[in-house]
Amino acid sequence: MTVIPDNILFDLDGTLTDPKEGIINSYIYALNKLQLKESNPEAIVDYFGAPLHKYFEEKHGLDNDKLDSAIKYYREYYSDKGLYENRIFDGIEKLIKNLIVTHKSVYLVTVKPTVFAVQILKHFNLLRYFQNIYGSDLSTINDSKENLIKKLLMTENISTGNAVMIGDREFDMNGAKHNMMQSIAVGYGFGSEEELLAAKPDFFVKSVKDLSDLLCK
């Protein structure tokens, strides 16, 4: 990256933190409440980064009232326990501090409800570094990454050429592409290298160190 944009947009799950335990536990809790089973809990990882309802629709065929109940139960567990069954990736806080020192503006863009994203950043003492948080509300259907990025660019009056989206799933790359801005795919999260490269990011890095080297030259 020859010139680092002034505005750095981070995804949350799989990019800043590893939320695997808490998210899987929340899904399993919801399924148990509905007397449903998941034969392979690890398969839930494939839905990380997607809108919350997608897993329940595609894997269990839920719709209407059952879908609403599934999401209600998921959030019941997640808000109480799941969001704390989480860890920050090594080197992330140092990276964000370095960006702030170099006068970059840092934003969070996540399909996760904003209220949960704020709690997580507070938990890891990261909230103070972010200019703003763009996430979903608590309705049943989480917002898409492309709509959240669009809202951020308009609200903050940021040009597409002066921002970059960083994430670990194809949804992040597609959201950036839809808004005609640069993207960086991180290979240490939940998206496979094959998935990420197929989404044609502008840059691909395999570790937090590589991401730091790219952004903090």
C-alpha cells in the first residue's frame, strides 16, 4: 500500500478478537431452547461474519416466529455470557495505538448489534481508540456489511478513496467493493485463504504482524 488512507475501518469478530467460543455456545443454547441439534458445532464457524439469521435459515430451515425465537435465545445467552467468552488477538491493541499516533481515524464496522460491539470494546479497553461504531440494531435481521459501510462513509463524510476496510470474511471484501473502496483481507480469522482471495481484496495478510507492517510503515 503506497499511501495509507486516513480512515481505517475494522471488522470485529475474527479481525480484532477471537469470539469462537462465545458465538458457538450462543448458537447451541438457542438450538437447545428450540429442541434442535447441531451435529457438528464447528460448522457454525462458516457463518461467522454473516448476518445472524443466515445460520438458522440455511441449516435449520427456520422462518417467521421460530426465527425470531432463535435470535432471541441466541442474544439471551450472548448478552449475558457469550460476548465475554472472547479474546483479543495478540498485537491488535499495539497496532491500533500505532495508527492513532500516526493520526489515522479508526472505525468499527460489524454486523453485530452496536450495543454488543461497544460492550466488547469496553471489555478489552479498546473503545477509547475508535471514532465511531457502526453496527446493527437489535431487530431480528442484522444489517449487511455493505450498508453499514455506506452509512459510515455518508455520516462521517469520508471519500471512498480515503478509507480501507479490514476483515476476515468475504462479506468484508464484498462490502468494500460495493462501496468502491480498498480492502485488506486478514488470514488469521475465520475465512479461508481460498474464500478471501476469491473475493479479490486489494491486499491479503496472514498475521497481525503482517497487517501492522502494511499499515504502519
